[in-house]
Amino acid sequence: MDRLWAWLDDRVGLEPVRHLMAQKTVPRHRHSIFYYLGGMALFLFIIQLGTGLLLLLYYEPGVSTAYESVRRISGEIPFGWLIRSIHRWSADIFIGVLAVHMFTAYQMKAYRRPREVTWLTGVALFGVALAFGFSGYLLPWDDIAYFATSVGTQVAGVFPLVGKALLQLMRGGEDVTGATLARFFALHVVVLPFAALGLLGLHLLLVQRHGMSVPPGVTEKGRPRPFFPDFLMHDLVGWTLALALLAALAALLPAGLGPKADPFASAPADIKPEWYFYAPFQQLKMIPAHIGPFEGEVLGAVGFAVLGLLFALVPFLDRRAAREESSRAFSIAGWVVFIYLVGLTCYAWLH
Amino acid sequence: MDEHDRPLSPADPTPAGRRSFLDWLLGLSAFGTAAAIVYPVVHFVFPPPRPKGRAKGAVLAAQTSELAPGSGKVFPLGTRPAILVHTPDDKWRAFTAKCTHLSCTVTYRDDMNMIWCPCHDGRFDLTGKNVAGPPPRPLAEFTVVLKGDEVYVTEEAERG
């Protein structure tokens, strides 16, 4: 083993890796449990890559084959239901973990200097995850998928100036058709994975370079914990539990498949998007048709976009945190938005 | 120094028996987890045989008027191509159209009165027997039924 290491080190230069492994530590304080969220998101992302790759062995894009191939995966291929259900559940949980990871990083002010770029890559990764969810939802080509995509792309279409072009770009035409399915498939299996791996690489590199951020005003308890093997062992326990949870959810609540998409049928009565789009979905349902001179749906869609933009730019807005001072206004604003979004999500879920 | 800071080293005071038992238990769990992942994945990767996507029955291969004596045509029989031949002595025969050499699709050559595979010049006579070239076996034959001016071919009564 030592000789193999020496051989590789000689040719590849592994010493920096050994150095990193020996030096990497994780601070200890009363909020340090939140440091596990990034690793958990990474684990779920790897599950998505693995199960997604397996599903690609049988999935056949195209209006006459997509639905049939998904039905075959769930019904005929050994353990196909398991792989597909884990892919669905892991996607849902992945986005939930990312959301909490982002919210806790926000509240711990981890975005402050010098970690602005780490923050921006994280927000971009969340956007990529949402795009993964949205594009993947259409691929089974069942009725819910079809109408959810019709509505979702229509929302993009209401944006002033760029909406029409955006709609055409997403749908590959006026309506949701086989052209849309082809685009979403390419996006889901080629474009987004490349984007995610690039952003993730940069994000992780920056985390190694700057180390974990300790919130301003928090005192550390004792020596930092070594990452190898202490922290990683704790990570492994969490990952094992996550895997068990995914297997249980997949077995008890496997991914379903509705009737095949029919553009000439009416939308199913209880149509809803995935849970992470509940908040904008509910917002668009509740907003009046007209507010002053503006159309309600335009205002709702633009409002969410502005909120996202402010969130991404927070390292440059929160000047107090940049000076290592407490910035209560940003903490409170974060809680208000969080409670608002969770409230809308729960409301949509219950109705 | 809290409990987490205690170094894990062979000098640890945990009794050796308990330690090796825990190691064994951990290894077993790791193996079990790995097996629970590998088993479904391996089975998933190999697809089950596709059920024949049709009832075993007759396929309308051609109208009698389509094929003069001394001609043939390739038609789909289920998921595979088959060849219907109207022989010069006015008999109807049907065979699989996949050459027994390397699975190219054969054709009828009226200049030779033979079934001929263009890929490697394999030749079959009009009973499906391999008579020249590389094909190692005769073509499997199907049953032909004439009903009025329609020619039906059934796969189930395959001979040869």
C-alpha cells in the first residue's frame, strides 16, 4: 500500500491531498450540526447520478416511447421500480436538504467575505437543482407531467420582454410537444449534469480553500474536529440513514405513473407541481388578476425572480456582516421570507 | 479533554475481544449494505426477455396477385423480417429472412432462382437449404396458408 502510494505520489503528486486530509478540520460550536448538510446534499446528488445513469439504460425519449419505456422500467425490469422510486424520492429530499443548507448558511452569514463566490456557486447550484426537477418531471410523459410542464413554461412566458422568447426556447414551439420532450431530455441528462459538476467542483474547491465559516459572535468550543476520519465517520452514519430512508420510502410509496399524456384531454382535477414549486404555484393561485395597472401573474412571477436575485446578491448587500458585525435586519428578513415560503407551501399541500 | 478527543489507537483500553467483535459487526453491516445495492443494480442492468408483442397467429404477408411465380418479398413477421417466395413451380413458401451466417436480411434472386444473402454471397435453395457460401444452417421455414387471394404466414408451426 505504501509502495503504491509512493509510486502514485511520484507521478501524480498526491502530497497536497495528504496534506489536505491531515489539515482539514471542522469548527465546533453550538451550530456545528449544520455543517453536515452540504455533505448530505452531495451524497444525494451522487445517488441521483447513479440512479439516473441506470434509468438511461431503458428510458427512450419521444412521444411514442417515453411513457411506454417508463412503464416498462416500473413494471417489467427487475428492480426498475426501486431505481426509479429512489430517483424520485432522492430528488425531492435533495432539494429539501439544499434549501435548508442554504437557509442555515444564510443565517450563519457564511456568505460574508471571502466566501462570496462560494455563496454564488451555491445559489446557482440550487437553481440547477430546480431545473433538474422541472425538466425531469416531464420525462415520464404522463398527464400530470404534461400539464405541469404546460403551466410551468407558461409562467416563464409571462415575463415582460423576454417571456415570449423564453417560452419558445423552452417548448421548442408554441405548445408542449415531442420537441419539448427532446429539449427537456437533453437538458436533464447532458446540460444540467455538466453545469452541476462544474459548479459543484468550484464550490467544493472554495470550501477547501477557505475552510468552514464560523458565524460572527459565536464562540468555538474546544479544538476543531479533524475532518478525516472523525467528521467523515459522522457523515457516513448520516448517509447510511439517508439510504435506509430512501429504500423505505421507495418500497412503501413507489413512484407512480398516471395515464399517458394526451394534449387533447382536459387537465386532471388535482394537478399540482412538485413540492418545491408549491410556493410560487400557490402565490399565482392567490394573487388577484389585476393589481393596479399590472397583471397579477406577471407581478407574482417577477416578484419571485426579484426575491431570488436579492437572495443571490446578499453578500454584497449585507455590509455589516462583511465587517464581522451582527446584521439583525438580514437575519429577520431571512426568517420572514422563510416563514412566508413555508406557509405558502403548507397551504398548497393541504388544499 | 472531552470524550471525542480521546485518540483511537491500538493503545486504546477497549478489550481486544470486544474491539474485534465490533470490527466484525461493522464489516458485516458494510457488506450487507453493499450487497443490498449491488444485487438490484446487477439485476436491473440485464433486461428480461421481451414478451413477443403479438398473439401467435397468422400474418397477412401478400396478395397472390402481388407475386408472380419466380418472385419473392420480405415482410415483417412480428419483430423480425421474413421472406415469402412464390416458386416457379407455383408453390408458396415462407422462411425467416435473417441469414443463418451473420443475420443479414436475405432477398429473392429471380436470375438464380435462389434466396440470396447480399452480405457474404450466401445462397439457399427454394426449400431454405443452404447450398453455397458461408451460411452454416438452412433458413427456418414457416407455414403458409392461402385463403382466397390472400397469403397468410404463421410463425408457430415453424419447421426446419
